[in-house]
Amino acid sequence: MTETVLLIGGGGREHAIARALEGSDADCYACAGNRNPGIARIAEGFETLETTDPEAVVSYAEDVGATIGVVGPEAPLDAGVADALEEAGIYAFGPKQDDARIETDKAFQRRFMAEEDIPGCPDFETFDDAEAACEFIDEYDGDLAIKPAGLTGGKGVKVIGDQVTPEEGKEYIRDSGYDRIVLEERLIGEEFTVQAFVANGTLETAPAVQDHKRAYEGDEGPNTGGMGSYSDATRELPFMTEDDYEEAVSIIEATVDALEDYRGILYGQFMLTAEGPKVIEFNARFGDPEAMNTLPVLETDFLDVLTAARDGEPVPDLEFADQATVCKYAVPEGYPTDPEAGAKVKVDEESVARVVRATADSSGEGSDPRESAGDALLYYASVDERDDGIYTTTSRSFAVVGLADSITEAEKIAEDALAVAGDEGLHMRHDIGKPELVQQRIDHVEELRGN
């Protein structure tokens, strides 16, 4: 039986999901608020609609005869789209609204971890009064992370002692307009992410990824949704041990056990501290950009994961290619504070394809990333395809991903692809995945561990 899968969302993460379904025994349809050209070419049909409107999503799902829905971004989960699909008799791979609170409500997330005795939870306090939060900053002996309790697209956190002074932190709270604030101990270490595929009380995890949130090279500038990321050819990153990875997985397992009926992707963002992994946050979906590191090396048919979840079966054992990946984003000038929207973008897909062919030819093998020495992939993100071309929105425009046997080789492929993809009017970080930056991470953890 051919499944009909409706993909909800129009970013780089969703383009990666669409690619993961391409070639499987599924007809893929998609809906999003923007017309992503990469997804539109793969999908049998593409509807532009507001993905936080459950009725609109369900209506389109019923129109196309969807048997499975895959919810990409967090905002539709927060709006109850998975619940609405379920009520309409369409299996949704993504948590229901209550379970999605593990991401959408950071105050709930921390209280849940504390009440369920889930390891890796930092010291925290929650506030629904700005002045009380400011008084806590005055009284606290140490640095704090300031987190709005709701969704902010990865850009709402301020860290005292790193990004702001205590006075600037209090000013941020007072001026922000956020009605609920979480204050928690500042974690020192190296960040990494482990994404788990979850269904029917079982889970399988993907290789660890390190995202780069800061807008500018050298980890400078404001936080963004993520400027790029890398993974290694092993489950661990170069600054991690196998025990670090397994400890992070055990935290995810404890969280899934406590949530009981969770399904979809549970993304654990961790800080590898001197005491081991601590939880920065959980997300209730694939990361963006991390999905573009994970899905290209997933050798198990993603459709098999979806149908097993829908049919009440365990998540199948996942196989990943032994390849490293490096993802680099191109974003509008001024992103994230004052991005230029509505600018026409020229993306030279043919030149990126030639990077792929040149890499494959030099290896003497085929162009498939699982067979050749390397590959380059382009993912459209938050752009809008119109009759006369592709235009920027206020978010990230497109990403390139290099795949190879090592991070260094994958970075070179990504950089070559980025150089020919088109960069007029766009900004990118070139240092992601470079040996010098990776070595800094290794040295930092060695220092924390006293080696």
C-alpha cells in the first residue's frame, strides 16, 4: 500500500524530511506559510496555508487523503495540529499539544524534570513577575541564563556573564514584555544535540550534532535559530566520549518514560560540563539545522519509522552511514536582529550539483553519499518562491551540507558548495566545521576535565 504523507512546514528541516521520503513508497504532499521550492519539487502537491490553523491543516490533509502527517516546526505542535489530525483519523508523527509542552513551555519543562527526577536538570526558578525575577538576579551568587517560558525561535535566551551584565539582564526582562521567565544556573561547557525517534514507548537515537547559534564567526554576535552544524562519522563528536553520548541518551530515555505517550522526535540539547551532560532544553521536533545533518546519513527508510509508529510497533533499529556532515546556512543581511526580507535571491543549484559530481568523479565511485567519498546537498529554508523567482523572508534562506569520511573533508565540500550556490545579499559563517574551531571545542572540554 502506498502511504500518503502530509508534511507540515516549509523550512530547511522540512526540506530534509521531504528528501528523506523521496523514493520511498509514499506520495508526499506539503503545506506551509511560504512556498519552499525544494519541497514543492518533491511533493505531489503544495498548499500555502497557515500551519498554526488546525482546521486548515486538517482540511488539506483530508483533501489529499493523507494517511500520516509529519509536523515539522514547533508552532503547529503548540497550536494543537497533531491533536486535530488525530481527531480526524490521521496519524500524526509529532507530539500532541500537552506533550509538546516539553518544548513550548520552558517553565513546565523544568518543573517536569524536577518532579520526575530526570537527571541533568540545572538549578532553576520560574517567575510570572518581572520585578521578582530581577530581585532574584540581585540575590543570586553566580551567573544565570534568562529564558522566556514560551517559544522565541531560539533567539530569546540571554546569558548573564556571557552576553549581558546583570543590569542589562534585568533591563531585558523589564523591556521584553514576556509574562513568564525562567532563571537557571549558567552552564559552562560545550553544547551538543542528540535527536531521538520516539514511538510506542521505544526510541532510537541519531549521532550527536553541534549547532552554532551565534550569528558571526568566532561565536560572536546575537543568538540565531542556528547558523550551521556538524556531526562526525561516529555517534560522538570529537570532544565527547562514548560515555558522554550514552549518558545523554539515558536522560532522553528517562524523559520519554516519564512522558509515557510521547511520539515523534525528542531533541535533547545538552551542555557537556565538567560533571557530564546537563540539559539546556528539549525540543519536540527535529532540530533545524540538525535535521540536515541527521537525515542525509539515515540509511533506514524514514517511511518505515512512520508506519511502525502508526501501527503500534517499536521504532525500527536505525542505521546511519559512517560519514561526517557539515551544514552552513546563508541568511539575509541583518539577520537575526534586522533581517532584509523581500530581497530576490539567485541560487545556482546546477553549480552545487557540479560540486557533487566533481566529488564523486574524484572518488571513482557513484554520486550517492553512501557510496562515494563525499557529497554536497542544498536545502531551501525560509524563502518564498514566486512566479518571477525566489525571495528572502525574515529568517534563514538556504543551507548547504557536505558529507564525507571526516569533518574536515565535509567542511571543504560544504564551503565549495556555498561558494557557488550564490551569496549576493546574504551572510554566512565560514568557520563552522573548520579544524581550528573543532580543536577549540576539544581543548575546552579537556580543560574543563582538568586534563
